[in-house]
Amino acid sequence: MRLRLIPSIPGYRTLDRYILGKFLRTYVFGLLMIIIIVVVFDYVEKVDDFTELKAPWKAVINDYYLNFIPYFINQFSSLFTFIAVIFFTSKLAMQTEIVAILSGGVSFKRLMWPYFLGAFLITTVNMSLSLWVIPQTQREIIQFENQYVKRRQRVLYDENAYRQIAPGTYAYVRGYSPSADNVSFFALEQYEDSKLVGKLEAASASFDEESGRWTAPRYVTYRRTEAGTYDFTLHRNLDTLVNLDARELGETKSLVKTMTISELTDYISQQREKSSDDVYIIEVERHTRFSYPIATFILTLIGVSLSSRKMRGGMGMHIGLGIALCFSYIMLGRVFEQVAISGTMMPSLGVWLPNIVFALIAAFVYIKAPK
């Protein structure tokens, strides 16, 4: 005897195709319309920069906008999914199609199947974009903006980077050039009981990515004496292995967005070993890449449960209430992200707490939905 989790009689198949088709078509159509509007407004804002800095059309289209679109889709996909569900489901409810489906013997739980199938497809695409594709596209966007956009320029690397590379040991780097892998100033500081006991300085230094070694033609070392003064010595040909990768010189918030999930995981392990304060920022970024796509299921359940019931005010009431809930989710997520980055709350809890709260809301409105 074959067991089936989901009935597959012709009536159910027709219903599934009908709802899934409306879901995905509404989602894609709304997304395309918004993307076109955003691209047009973005181009109008930046066209003066493109013209003045002589950005090639091929670079504008291929390096910027084709990389910008996946980022935009991923950033607001949950919102568009929610609006799509609210829009076409409330339309079904206003036309009493939901009532007819439920009266025909289809349970509300079974009605959710094509919605969750659509949410699964959208979540799979969004998670693939978030974990692997968008980090690659962000590198291209940042490089393009740094070259052809003057306003709101995103800088990947700090002019002055101060990083903890081991307990009590800090590195200070100024003027890093990623193309040449060199810096205009390099320093290592050693502290004991919050007192500086040793220091190394070089007017310029280079980083070898293959060996992980830093080299400098000349450098100075300082050593604290028992009298509290410092002795210094001049040296030549620095060649040392320092626990500092060139990518750590980047602005952490911008840098982690250019890392794939495997690179991000390795980077977290590396920073934990150094007891770096940036671990919270990196942890929040990693959890966010999973939590936002998963929120698609939660918002879909809320959307169906709210819009499947006829309300006074019709579709406008459904859409207004849905958008208010969706923006509440986004705002709550941003607030708790900042709390987690500050170290006040565990990164995992800070990122996933909005999902937990809205999962409880989803359970409540599902119970209250017409059966």
C-alpha cells in the first residue's frame, strides 16, 4: 500500500497548479515592476557621475546593474512574497473562491500546501543568492562604485585599520593598497596589563598573499625598560609571519558582505582565535543570511491566514495590515541586529528573535483563520 502525504487526485492537482501559478506570477510581476522603477531612479541619480567619470556602457550594465538586481531581489524578497500572497489571496477571498474551496472539502491545512511549495522555491533561490552569488556581485559593485561613482562611495578597505591579532597584540596599518598589497605604515604593539611593552614600526610594508608574510626594507623596534623608558633599535629587511591577513584590513561591515558562506565561516574561526571584537559583526552577518530567507515561510503563513477571510474594507484592509506587519518585521530585525552587533545579546538570538516572534504571530492568526 502506497502512502501519500499530500493527496494527488486531479482536483487537488488543479487547485495546486492554480494557486501556485497565481502566487509565483504575482510575485515575479511585482518584483519586476519594482526592479524597473528602482533601476530607473538609481540611474537618474548616478547618470552625472557615469558621464563625468566616463563609465563604459558595458561596465554600467554588466558590472553594476546586473550585479545590483540580485542584491535587490534578495534584500526585499520576503516583503514582495508577503505582498504577493496578500494581494492574490485577498482577491480570491473577495470573490468567495476561498469559501468555495473550503466548502468543497479541502481543509485549510491542505490549502496551505501550494503556498508553502511556492515559499520553498523562493527561499531556495534567495538562500543560494545570499550564501554564494551576492558576495561575488558585491565585490563587482564596490569596485565599480569606487571607480565611477563619487557620491555615497562604498570603501572596502579602511584608511586606518587597527586590529587585534592575538591576546595583547595589536596591528596598526595605514594606507593599504589592495592592488599592490602594500601599506604606507605598519606597526605591531604588545601590551601587558594594559601597558605598552614593545612595538615594531615600518614606514612601508608589503604583504605576500601566498606565504602570509609581511616584509619591509627598514623598521624600528621599541622595548620598554624597567625604568619605564623605551629603547629603540633600527633594523633592515623585515620578513615575518604575522597573524594578519590583508583582507582583515577591510571595513568589517563591508568586507563580510563580499564573503561566501564558506569564507565567512573560516573568517569567524580566525577572528575567534584572535579574540577579535569584530566577531559579533561577522556572526550577525552569517545568521542573517539564513534567517531572512526562512522568514519567507513565516510571512507566507501570516499572509494567507490574514487575507483568506473577508474583511470590511476589502483588499485594501488586507494589504494595509499586511504591509504594516511586514515593515514591523523589518524594523524589529534591524533593531535586534544592532543590539547583537554591540555584544549586548547573543548574535544568534538577536538575529532569530524577530523570526521567533513572528512565528508566534503566524501560529495565532493561523488558528483564527477560517476553516
